[in-house]
Amino acid sequence: MKILFGVQGTGNGHISRSRELVRKLKADGHDVDVIISGRKEKDLKEVEIFEPYRVMKGMTLVTYKGRLNYIETMFQLDLLRLMTDILMLDTQGTDLIITDFDPITSTVARIRNIPSMGFGHQYAFRYDVPLARGNLFEKYTLLNFAPARYNAGLHWNHFNQPVFPPVIPASLYAEHEKAVIKEKILVYLPFEEVEDVTAFLTSFDGYEFYIYGKVTEMLDDGHLHFRGYSRDGFLNDLMECSGVVCNAGFELPGEALHLGKKLLLRPLNGQIEQESNALAMEQLGYGMATHSLDVAVLADWLQKPCREPLHYAKTVDYIAEWIASGEWDNLPKYTEAAWGEKT
């Protein structure tokens, strides 16, 4: 099957899960053509599996100090460039378009009437899962930023809906037994300023914090360990830590739940998806949430025990099987099988 696969490059979660599905689809013999939008090519890391891929400007959300900046988001939007990329995109011979929240491939599928599949956490919100109140604009954007005809939504729990479990990197299935260091805490707050994160953690010198996000180089300052981007280093710290403090994205909390780490989520203000994730995390009893860098909340959370690992299924195997089957209207058959597997 010839597949056009669009990846939203903003943040690392989309790239992380798309990396796993693209790898599986290529291994199964599909011809996969990848487009990455929303991030400059020089800022892309560890995307070799997508080669040969193309980078397009697309649309990017702008944040500052833990809040979505709608004005700056609109200023950086280049509608002429976006429409040109959409109209000039070659889709000859394409059997299926998969979009991981990428508006370019989503729009191309609609205007050219090519079957499309939405892949990712955002597509779970088309079903009855926890959804924060937000406002009409936020809800409309969540559901219409990159819609698709069929939806491979992902969530931490099925909520009795046809959604898949999270996509977990292959390496995390082989490392369940890695020794956990009780005092080690992984911190990933890419929407916060480094000085704010430092102030948040400084007084807790009984713990070793490994800090990723807006960090450019390695620096050890007492119990604060700043780390620049390294996928292997990050996954190693994730496996060794007892808990994770992070923004309320989707992929990292899913990986932490898979491994049995305790979680403290800080949702990005003004971002309905992250607000909804924090709501779901607390409703499920899987972790805690805080709407500011509150040291009192952190102190309470640090005393919490770890939870049992959820050991999610190898989700991409079920999604790839669903794609190859052509039974795209029979989604529950594959979601139920994924939740029924024990790893």
C-alpha cells in the first residue's frame, strides 16, 4: 500500500509515536512517504526512520511561561505558504493518508477525496473520554485542526470507547526489570522557563532531579542535573527514576504508566488537550496534577509511592493490522484486541 504519512513536528510526542508506526509499516512492506510540519528541519532529532522525508512549515503553536500564546501563534501563521504546500503536494498513486495531527496531509485528503486516518491522542477526543471545559474555540481547534475520515485515537485507558492504548517505544518493552533509584526524579517541562523550573526544585535536596526541556547542555549543579536532548539518555533516566514531573502531554505520561512511575502533571494553560489529560489522570487515579509550579504540591507528591506498571500492548502492531486489513469501519475489533493483550 502506498501511504502518505503527515507528522506534526511541534514537540517530541508526535514524532515519537509516529516513528514507531512508520517503522512497523515499512517493515510490513508498505511504501511510506513522510511529511513533517510545524518545526524547522535543523531542530529535528532522530528522524532517520522517516527518510526520505520532506519538511514543510505547516502550523506551530507558540508558548511562553507555561501558557499558550494565541497572538504569537497567529502572527507566525503563513496562510499563503500553507495553501501552496497543500495544493502542490503530489499524491499520485496514494492509497491512504495518515495524519498525526498534521493539517497539510489532513487537508489534502479532504480536497482530493483520499481515504484518511487520524493517528494519535487528539483523535481519542472524538469519543466519550474526559474533556476539560475549555471554550468553543479551543474545542473546535482540537477537533478540526487536522481531522480524518477514520480515527486511531490513543489514550491511557479505553473508557469503554474504540481507542487504542498508548504507543510505547520498543526499547521500553525489553527493560521492565531495570533497577529503579528511589530518589531519582525525571523532570520534563519544555513549556516552562529554566529559571522557573530551577526555583521549583531547589529546596528538595533529598532528591536527584534530571531536568530536560529548554536545556541546551549538560550541567550538574548539586542535586539538579540539567540534560540537553538525547533520546537514549532520556529513556535511560525514565527507566531508572521513581517518578516523573512533566507537562500534561500524552506520550511521556503513557510511557511512565507503562513502566509504573508515579506522575505529577503540569498542564499547559490555555491548551484544552493538556487540561483534559490532567483531568483524565486524576479521574483514573493514575497520578496528580498541578496548575502552577507549586512547591507544596510537589512536596506532597514526592511522598507518594510508585504505582504498578500497566504494561501496555504493542499498539502499533494492532494499528498496522487494522490498516492492512482494509476493515477501517470495524475499529472495535482491533482496539478491543489491543486492550486484551497482556505484555
